[in-house]
Amino acid sequence: MLDSLQLQNVGPAPELKLELAPRLNLITGDNGLGKSFLLDVAWWALTRKWPQDLNANLTSGYAARPTDITKRASIAFEVESKTGRVKYESPYVADEQAWKGKAGRPWNPGLVIYALADGGFAVWDPARNYWKKQGNIDVQERLPAYIFSSKEVWDGLRLSVDGKPTQVSNGLVADWASWIREGRDDAKRMAAVLALLAPTVGDDSLKPGDSFARLSVNDARDIPTVRMGYGQDVPILYASLGVRRIAALAYMLSWAWREHLVASRQLGQQPSSRVVMLFDEIEAHLHPRWQRAVVPALLKVVQTLTEDEGASVQLIAATHSPLVLASVEPLFDVEKDAWFDLDLEGGQVELRKREYVRLGEVGNWLVSDAFDLKEPRSLEGERAVRAARDVLSAKAPSLEEIEAADKQLREAGLPDIDPFWVRWDYFVEQAKKAAAAEKKS
């Protein structure tokens, strides 16, 4: 588990400090302020490897660099490991172009899964990626992590292990097909995870289809299908981006936990009691109905997968979605959860832990500190309402000013049901009556 991060002279601000909650952590902020960067650093603090350094096929996950190379830069963090709490500060060594690490055997933070925004995944497994002993000597001979590009999630990951090309993952298409043929726990696990991640309304559910599909006469693969809400079995490779995003997530969670259990049994070890999941742009490609279900579903999925081991689960997710913020209102617990917000103030990025207040309707979240919109309307609507409010607050606006603001409101296309009309129409009516009365007198 990751307890804290503190950055100096690295990232978008001279200094950033993050005190994380033990269960759910949501990070909001405008584009370019450092949400993805914080997740990359969190992964590195837990695993001591940058994703891009281990798989150049990624389009994200690059190693962090000092903002000013002439000044001291450091990444400090606190991790709850298998052997206790670890606090460490890693300075940047310019001559080595690297962050100085702890000598010897590192910490064991538990199973770590990172869903990157570009569709790639990173997995660090304490049973398969941690150091081992040869006699009384600690050696790092295992793979440092499993890093999948978006394509490798589907087609499989092949790496050099002990100098030999090794298929470490068959990929979603082959593994899922194999699990379905065997018809045992793996297929049931995948179906259960899919069912949890995809919200169900009536019969509109996402579940495995009844048959395989072939894409062409030249493609020998049996492609798993998904049963769509309209009754058709669609090859998973032909499904929408949102469905594929959910399927890839279901697969990586199922695969990571499955392989961790297999490796733990082979090594005679107990499975991990801690799971950390990092998720960038958690709402990517998802319909609003799915956006408002994904965070509670993720927590439930990981808890369900690990229930036999009683593992504790920490989720750290970056989001642009007001529906995601609204979706956690029923479950947010100030003792277990936290919300962090990145803002640009005076030309400098500021990170704040915000008080999580239940706001109800999604529109209220749009005008909250999370998203900083002035109005939950179109840009034209926002400008028109702002101009109308200026007129409302004026001491003695002229009829011409009122009519100009009224025209701007109507040209902005505010719908008839917009609550602002009630106040505005009454104001205009009273202003016209007053003008008519003044004209008579």
C-alpha cells in the first residue's frame, strides 16, 4: 500500500505532497496538471521501475526527470510493505540519469496493477517479480514486472526469461477462449468480473456469448464473443471501445490474480494480503451509465477476487468525470477514502486534499472545486447567464440592457426547462411593467 508521496523539483510544481487514504483515492484536475504523472510516480514508488523503461511499446509511463537539472530533485514516499512501513527518499543522480535506489532487497508492497490511459497495463506480482534467495544471497533474477502495451493485452506478451524467449501471457483472446473451453473456475471468474464491471439494467447485461467466432478464413483463432443487450453475440474484437475497455480490465484483473495464486502455490507461499490498483482516466470510453458504476464495481471486483485471502485493497484513480465523483457518494468514508484536486493558481500547480461533500446531482459536481465550471451549461449558455446575472445585480438596468441580455439568453439555446428562466422571466416581466407604468405617468 502507498501511504504518501512527496516530490521536490520534479513534476508540474516545485513541491507536491500527497497523503493517501487506505482504500479509495480520487485525483481530479485540468489537463496537463499532473494526474497521470502522479500515477506513474506512484507505480515507481511501489515497484521501483518505470513502465516505459520495461516496454518501449507504451505511449505513456515515461521516467520522471527533474524540472531544473541544476537543483536537487527527490521523490520521497512511504509504503506499507509485507515487513512493515517503509519510508524512503530517492534523489536524482544526474551523472547516472536515474533516481538513486535502496541497496539490497527492496520492499514488498503486495500485488500492484496499473491501468494506463493508453490501454496498456502494468502488473507487479510479489510471487513472480520479487527478489529470491540463492543460499543466503538476495538476487534479482526474476522479471522486474509485466508491462503490456494495449496490443499485447489482447495478443499476448513474450519476454526474454533466463535468456530464452518466453510466452508470459497468452493475451485476452487466447486465454479467454482457453478458459471457456475448459469451463472451470477461470471462465467463471472472467464472467463474474465482467458482470460486476458492466452495469445491468433489466436484461441489458454484458456477458460471454454462447459461441466463438472466426474473423476470416485465414485467421485460425477462435474469438470469444460477448452477448450484447440487443441479443447478438459479437466477437470481442468487434465490440465498441467501451466494451473492449471493460473486457481488457476484466481480463487483466482475472489474469493477474490467477497467475499470482498459481505462482504462490508453486513457491509454497501465502498469496498477497495487499492489492494496489492505479487507474488513469478511469472513465475512458465509457458511457455515462458505466462511468457512474465503474469505481464501486472495481472495489467490489478486487474484493471478490481476493475474498478467500482477505486482502486489503487500495485504489488510486485519476478522473475527468463528474459522474465518477458523484458515484462514490453512497460509499465515501473519510476514514478510508480521499479526494485530491490539482489547480493552476498564479501560474503554479497546487495540489490540495479537498473535503468530500455529497453534492447530489452531477451538475453540482461540474461547478464544484473538482471541475471549476462557472455554470453546468454550454460555453455560450454560461456567457449568456453571466451577462443576465450582471443585469440582475445592477441597481437600475435600462430596458435596452435587459432586452439585450434576454436576446443573448435565447440565442444561447438555453432549454425551456432551465431553472434560470423562472427567475429571469419574472424579472423581465416586472421590468416591462415598471417601464410601461413609468411611460403612462
